[in-house]
Amino acid sequence: MRFTSSLLIKNYYKISSFAKINQFAIYCKFVKINYMIKILLVTRDNTKNKKFNRIFNKNGYEFSAMGDENLIYDFVSAEHPDIIIIDENFQNISKLNKKIKPVCENSIIIFIINSDRVDKELIKYANAFITDGMTDDLISSVINVNLRMKNSLEMLSNSNKDLADSLYRLNALYSTSSQFAGTLDKEKLIQYMIEGMDKALSFSLTCTLSFCHGNAPVLILNSLYELSDELITALKLRTILNYNSLFDGKIPLYEINVENLKVIKHVKYPAHRFTFTLFQYDNMFAPISLGDDFFGCVEIFKETSFTSEDSTCFQTIAQQVSLPLKSAALYQEIIETNIKLEKLERLKSEFISIVSHELRTPLTSIKNSLDILASGKCGEVTENSGKFLSMAMRNVQRLSGIINDLLDLSKIEAGKMDFNFVPTSINTVINFVKSALSEVAKSKGLTLIVNEARNLPETSADPQRLEQVLTNLVSNAIKFTPENKTITITSSLVNSKNININEYFKDTIKLTDGDYIQVCVEDEGIGLAEKDLLHAFDKFAQIENSLSRKAGGTGLGLPIAKQLLEAHHGAIWCNSELNKGSKFYFVIPVSSQD
């Protein structure tokens, strides 16, 4: 088995030749000082036409813009522009690419795309891409970089045959790199690597051991001619030996043998057949890895001898594919993790729903039994037994509230929460909540005040859900406010332009233009630290201090309120200062919502 490792090491010191390309580009710039760079823009978008006209006229380029398909073909045939910039939205773009590509082989083709996702069809023709959001300077940089590349390639192609071969390899590397950047599919990345080696090196055979095709190792054979079963078995043995040699006596990452190694074969000319003389061909071998991540290895055979430039190109492609393979592996991990998380979230919601329903049935029986006992129908209730019955009934009521919160949460997350939108007066909702909670506040030595704005318009809402939101906010205020303090509920009409949202919530709250009903629940309680503001609306969140632990609770009230308000096309946020109180605001639009 013959390797060219010394050739690879020796060629390492020639990589600096890439720096000479930049020198050629600079030289070309001065040689062509009287030559006007020709740029053609293919678009029917007048805005883009004006933008690129401004950029290129400022830089002294000869700029043309066209939107007629026939004129474009005639123009590129006659003028041979240096750069052709094509709008992704141009009609019949695939037909245009196929038509002009043969007559403008020396032109740089750049596509204007709308997003980071690139159409696979465009990758076949593109030298580079420009997005709509790029600044003028960045667009100029892309053009200049590609012009320098074009000048370098022209200088090399006008040199001797060795430089022409280097030019071809650089072009192949450039094209292969563009393909690598266009996908996160590991199988396609391996395929692009093999295609890149074929373009750059014109091999007779490649043997690629890939761990990127499912869960089992695969040997991919890309051959000029047909291979016999015996020759394939010999290639499998050779590949396994090469693979094991990479671990220098250590245990390999995967156990591979001839029986379990699947073969994928691609033959260009099946009419001819390779013999065992194939092993007398010159060959190169390289692992496909990045750090501790191992994706396979590749060996390439060629009837003629490889040059040092060949070895550099081969090693470069094998190294280049490793980084996108790593990215693809991480991307696949993220997808699989998200699927697992979604499944766990679904199971959690189902579990909460089932448990809540199962708890509700016996809890109803317990509550009814306690009501009967407290009524004296089962015998006289003494003072001591009355105290214990009252304690039991309070805890049953508390547990019932927790179960209802869990059920509401599971319904909201499953998208099964029912809403009954009707014309609703927010002041009616506020007065209902005040009546329901005034005695609770009074029992804690708190004063509950309402400041209602008069003549507020009605809004299309579910009054029961708004009562639930406001009850949660006022209950929290009562829970976390010390004795002899005040809780104030205020309603008002505000325009979206005048709504003052806390800066911590501005990135997550997006309101449409128009008028909104705003409600504020202000207390003089323990308040929230700045670091806790965003977490106040997280599920099961609890403020870490003695009063919050004493008050208890599930931490579901605020996240439920947040989702109920979002269903009303509204929003909720808070302003707070530790030990000085909090203000919880929510808004719902005045305009009717479906």
C-alpha cells in the first residue's frame, strides 16, 4: 500500500502561493487601469436598479441594467460583462441561467437573494450571493472580492499549463466550497466532496468510508469502470486497514468488518472493467475529521502520478468538508433534541391534564362531605371540630384552585381553551373582582381602591377570562403586600403610541396601532428585583424571599394571564422595585377581534 504522506507534508509549505493570487489581483488592477469593469444587472425591480446604479457609478464601473430576456442574451454575447448580477425574483430564472451560461463562462454570476436560504438550483450557477439587506459598502466588498478573484484567475490562465491547472483546481475548490455552504445534509456533503475531487483531480476511483449515511458505515465507490465482486472485496479490506491505521493501535470508534460494510457503487462507464492492476495506480489517503469528530476517510486512485498541487487540493477538500459536516451533525442533534423536548412537553401536558382530572373527582367528594359535616346534618359540630373543618375546607378550596390552574395551563398549551367573545365593559369586570376580593383584602388589613376612567368604550372580549386575569393580579398583590398597605386598580384608554412598556419587555411585546384599554394593578408589596422581571411570567416561577415562600402558590397565575391576554391580542408587563411595590399592566385592543 503506497501513501503520499511525504508529498502532503512537503506541499504544506506551498500553501503560501494563495497569497500570490492577491498580488496578481493588485497587478491586474494597475494593468487594467484604462479598462472599465462591465457589470450587468438582470432585474425588473426599479428600486434595485437605482440602488446598484448608485453603487457602481460611484465606483467608476460601466453599469447596465436589463429586464428583457432576449436583450440580455444579445448583450452578454456581444459585451461579455465581467459580472452578471441576477435578481432571484426574475421570471424564468432557470431558463435564463441555462441560456447565458455557455456564452459567459468568464463572467462572475452573483445572485440577489431574499433570505439566508439559497435555492439549490441557483448554487449550480452562482459564484457568490448578495442579500437584500446588505449595505452599499458590503455589496461593493463582495463585488471587489469577486473581481480580484476573476483577475487572479485570468492571470493564472494566461500563464503556463501548470498555472492553468492550478486555476482549474481553485475554481473547483471555490465551487465545492459554495456547495458545502449550501446544505446541512451530511450525505450531500460527502457527495459534493467526491464531485469536487472528480472536478479537480479527475480520479480513476475513490473509496470513501462514510459514517454519515444512517447508523451504519458505508463504503462509497465512485469508479470510471466496472468493478468485479472480488475487487470490491479487496477494496473493502484495504479501506478497513486504512481506517484502523488512523487510530495507531487504539480501539477504533466503530468496529467494521467485510460482512457488515455496506457498499454504494457508482460507475461512469460500465462497458469497461478495472482489474487488480488498479492497486498499482498512484493513490492518496486522508481522514475526514475535525478535532474529536470523525466522519470517515477517503482514498483516491489515479492511473497517472499525482503532483504536489494535486495533493494540496485533495487535502484541502477533505479538510473543507469537515467543518460543514460538524455543523450538520450539530444541526441534526438540535433537531433530535427539539423532537424529544416537544414529546416531553406533550407528555407533561397530558400528564398534568390526567392528574388534574383524577384529583378533581375525589376532591369534589371531599368538599361535599366537608360541607355536610359543617352543616351539622351528621351530628353536632363542636368548636374544636369546627376549626378543623374550616381548615380542611380552606385547603380543599386552595387545592381546587391549583387544579384549575393546571387544567387551564394544559388547555392553553394544547390550544383547547374555550373563549366566548362578547362586547365587554372593563369597568364591570373590575367591579366584579373588587366585590369578590374586598373581604379577603380587608381580612389582611389591606385597602382595595378602584380608579375607573369614565365612558370607556366596550371591547370584544371574554369577560370570564378577563376576570380570571384580574383576579390573579389582585390575588398576587394581596398575597405579597404587608398589612396596612393599599392596592389600587386603575383603568384608562390609551393609544398604542403612548403606551409606556418597560424596556425589559419591549422585545417580546408587539402591539398593532390603535386604541387600547389599559388596566393597572398597583401594590405596596415586596416588589421584584430587576433580574426577576422577565421571569415573573415563567411557568412555576417563584420569587426567592421569605414572604413569597410563606405565601406559597404554584407560580401559574401570571403565565396563564399572559397567554389569556395574548389570545385577546393584548399584552401584560410589569414595573417593580424591590421592597417598594409593583405595578402590573395589561392592555387589550378596543377594536373588535375575531
